[in-house]
Amino acid sequence: MAAMAPLLAALLALLVNAQGPPPQRQKMEAPKWLSDTGKDLFNDIESDDKAHSDLACENREKLLKLMAGKGDKGASDYRARVLLGLGLCEFKKENFAMAKKRLDNAIGEMNVPSEDMMLQNPNLAPIALTKQSADFLNKFEVTQAGTQLRRCREILNRNMKQILKQVHQQMGQQQGEVPPLDKFVEELPGLGKTGQFLPMIVNQVPMLRESFAFTDIIETTLDSIDKKVAAVDASQKSKKMRLDVSKGKSKGGSLLYARALFTDPVVPGERLTAAQELVDGGAAKALMDAEEASEKAGSLIKRTQPGSGCKGGLDALCKKLEKVADIQSNVFGETRLLVLKDGKKQALEVCSTNANVGILLAAKDGATLTVPGQEPTALEAGKPVVFDFCLEASLEASSKVPVLFAQAWHPEFAAVERTTELRSRAKSFGLSEDEVKAVVKVVNDNAKKAWEKNAKLWRSSSEGIAKIRQSLESHASKAQKSKEEAEEAARQEEEGNDDERKKKLEELEKKRAAKKKQQEEAEAKRIARKKQLEEEKAKRDPWLLSPEVVAAEKKVEDLKEERRDANAKLEFDLSTSLTKEIAAAERALKSATKKAKKAYKKGGAAAGSADKEKTEAATKTKEEKKASGEVEELKAKLKDIKKRKAEASEAENFKEAKKLKAEEKELEEKLKKLEL
């Protein structure tokens, strides 16, 4: 952040004076170890106004190939960054299987101990949560994916606020007077595209720009899966219209709509932990014991605080209710006692957020719950029933029946979401700072104990969630079938005119035969020419046929062939090493040629024969040193490692490729020592 001080100072001058053009956009520098082509791709990605456009995604694919196998300092971090971008590209395309694979690879490059550790780190948690949501979406588990994406969104929002706080402090140190931090934070929903300040700030802070791009994809995906839920659950649309009135504004109101959150109209109490806690914790017994004192309706818990109805004979019931964390910490809810009258229908309060569920607990038999579109449900004494009170439900009784109407957090509404809403709406709901801290502690402590277990219990045997999954699976199956039918139709159309196809095949075969004949004739000419050149060479320079010269020439050719293979596989470190060996082999060839020529001119064939005998003796000595077969064994190992490394690179398992590259280098060094 300190490095951006001059730029932020210039930016502040613009914000205060609103004069002059904005400072140039700041970009991350390309690593020095990249090739020129790689640097150009890196800079193109950084300069793209749309971080995950089709072109930027295509450039990341190319850049990843150029980064493969690099062991330079920071190479893993850069690869992780590119893989994260590719994962988000696939997420944007709704190719969730590939998105998970890319994000898995990105996490592998980070060398973190586990995903649990990532979830404890605010900077890494969004990556792990996005990967988990991709896995859920690939399995059509949209409500679980929605929970992970909402968690991701909240953490990203907190991170962006922290970045803005640091920027604001830096600007204050440079200029003294700055616009209030709240002015910056208020513009966050626009993701740097709208507002007076953030469109200029975002160009100077790459980290903020990346967070905005990440958040944009999460927002788009949440909207998409919320529509998929609404396509199955007709009530979702009406809930959104009534509750989603503050999107893009501060969270200061009393209404909240949580996307991709589903609730069955009526749910057995056994599927909600909070409902079971009313029974196991003694609240149900306390209600039935206080039946005579329950003559008057009243509020028992309101906005996390004790209600006015807790006085008198309901003290014991209120104390039991306070021990149910999902009820006591529900800042939106009001748990109250209702007293149903004989034969009179009583409409129940409609929710202020779909992140709540209703729990009904009757003190005695005789009451009935009616939810639109469902058969009436009889309430048994002491047995809780859970329902979606965002629907306009009502109660009736054949006689006077006290009924506890508790409002609890939805099990799939995560702790980070609950604490965010608590803090942001504390002023609207009249909570002091100490009260907020106490309730936040209750939320976090309860989440650590069994939040995931409670959410899993809630999803078990849910007819609605199963219906959503089946609908999405059916849609995907139909889309795949349509694609296959289109491909088959295209194939049949291509083969439709069979006569024309056969004619073209015959022409193609003729062309192939003619081409093959030309190649055979050319090969025969090449062989004849080669033989001719060798004969001329023997007559002109007979010493070039000396065994030493022939062996030296063969070594040069073999090394050049190895270098061509290394270049084709992008193994540039090996290619550089082979270039040095080729230079040394060429010098040895030149020396051998010179010696053979001198020997030939001095002693003719006899001298050449003597040199041959010396060479054979030296060769024999060298071969004896290699008699153990160690060299051949090392070469076999080296060949196997090269093959495995190529396969790892192809599979984008860069961690394994890096490890194999180190083993390859070690074997090459051993081989060189033995061949000296």
C-alpha cells in the first residue's frame, strides 16, 4: 500500500478538487522469468477492462501453458493466480465441473495444508467456498451451493471494506482531509462501475479491482440459481418482490431477501434442530405447565431481547427459550405466545425475511395450521411443527388453545450472514454495541458446534429440494440429448448424398496414392543421392570415414535430435543444456577430423589402421568401465521420468511436474559423471 502513496495522493486531489484527468491505471508487473510472449499475454489480461471476458479467459489458457514447469521464485503463486482466473471463467460459463478442476489446481499451487485452514483465512476462504459451490452445482445441489456463494459474497464484501479502510488511511496521511470512509463503502454495491469515488479508486488498487471482478461473478451466479429455484417454487418470486426492496442500498431496513434459500411449506419438527431443542430443553413442558397462566397473548423474545410477555407465570418458558440459540439470536424474529379462541381463524404474521422459519408449539390438542396449497396440519400438544411463514398461513382451534409461535434462523443461512445482518441492522433494531457483541457470540458459538450438521438434517427428506434437483437434472439431460441429436442430424446430413461422398472418397484415394508414389520416388532419389555423396566423400576426403570421425558425427546428430525433442516438449532448461553439449561435441568432431586427416596424409592406410587400433583399445577400456550396466539403467530411469513429467504437465498437475523435473535434473548430473 505504501508504494501507491503518490498515486493515491494524486487521486485524492482529484476527489477533492474534481479537476484534471484521472491517474493512469495501475497493473501488476509480469514476472521476469516469463518469455516475451508470456509477458504480452500477462499484460493483456491485466489491461482488460473485463477481467473475465472471453478474450481474457483465452489469454489465460495460453499463459498457463507458458508457465507450465517453471520453478522460478514465485512461479507457483503466479500459476495459482492464473488458475483462479480460469476457474472463475468456467464458473461464469456455468461449466461447473471444469471450474472445480481449475480451482482445485489453483489450491494445489498454493501449498496450503487444507481447505479448513483456507476457510479460517479471509483472503483464501472465497476460493475454497467457490470451489465447494462449483462441486455442489455440478451435482445440482443448488441450496448448498447458494449457501456457500452467499458466505463467499459476505467475506468478499468484508475484505473490500478492509481494503477501502487501508486506502482511506493512506490518503489521509498524504492529504489530511479526505471524504468520509462511509462515502466509499456506500458505493461498494456498484462494484466500482458507479459512484463518485470508487470508479477512480479501483484503477489505482489492483487488489480491489480483482475483488470486484470476483464478486461480480458470485452475484451473477447467485441470481442465476435463485431463478432456478423460483422455476420450481412458485412462492419464491412473490417473496423476492416483497422482501428484496433494498438491493444495492445499505442494509439498514427491516426486510431481507436471501437468494437461493428454499423452505418447504410445512416441515416435521424432527428436521429442525431448534424445534427439537424446544422439546429436549424443556420449553414444551414449560408451555404446557403454564397453560393456566397463558390466558393472554404476548411477546416473549423480540429482536434478541426478552419481551413484555415474560412476566408472571411465563418466566420459566422464557428462560428455556433463551437457551435455543437459533431463536434467541434471531434479530429479525419475534417469538410470541398466541391464544387461539374457539372457532376463530387467526392469520399469522408474515415474515420480514425468508432467512427465518416459523415454529408452532401447542400447549394442548385442538389447533390446526393452514398453509396455502397444503392440507391442514393438526398441532399435537408438545409436538413442534415447522412452516414457511413467508406464506400467508393461519391457525384455527376448536377450543381455547395457547400456541407458541417461535421464529428461528433458517438452517442454511450461515453464521457469517447472520452476524453481518446483526451488525448492519443493530441501529434499526435498537440494539446497543454490547447487546450486538453478546448475540454475535451466541451465533458464532452455536455455529462452531453443529451448524453443518443442522443444515444437513434440514435438507434430509426435503421433497422441495429433491424436486429442484430432479428438475435441474432433467433439464440438463434434455439439453445433452438435444445436443447429441443435433450432432447426429449434422452427421446424417453430411452423409446424405452417398454417391457424392463415394466419388469424393475415390478422388481422395487417388490423390493419396499419387502422393505416396511421389514420396516413394523422392525417398529413392534421396537414398541414391546420399549413397553418391558418401562415395564422393570417400574419394575426396577418405579420412572422414575414420571410425573416430564417424562416431563423433553420430554423437552430434544424436544430441541435435534430443534438443529438437526437448524444444517440442517446451523443456527449455534441458534444451539449453543440450546446446552446450552440442557445441562441445562439434569441437570434438572438428578435432577428430583434423587428427584423422593428419594421420592419413602422414601414414596413409597403415597410419589410419594404427589409429583405429588405438581408438578401439581406448573404446574397449571405456566400455569396461561401463560394464556394470549402471549407465543404461540411469538412461531408462531418465526416459521414464521425462514421460511422467510430460503426462503431469498435460494433466495440469504442475506440482507433480515440478517434482519430476528436479528428479530428472539429478539423474542427468549422475549420467554425465559416469559418461566422462
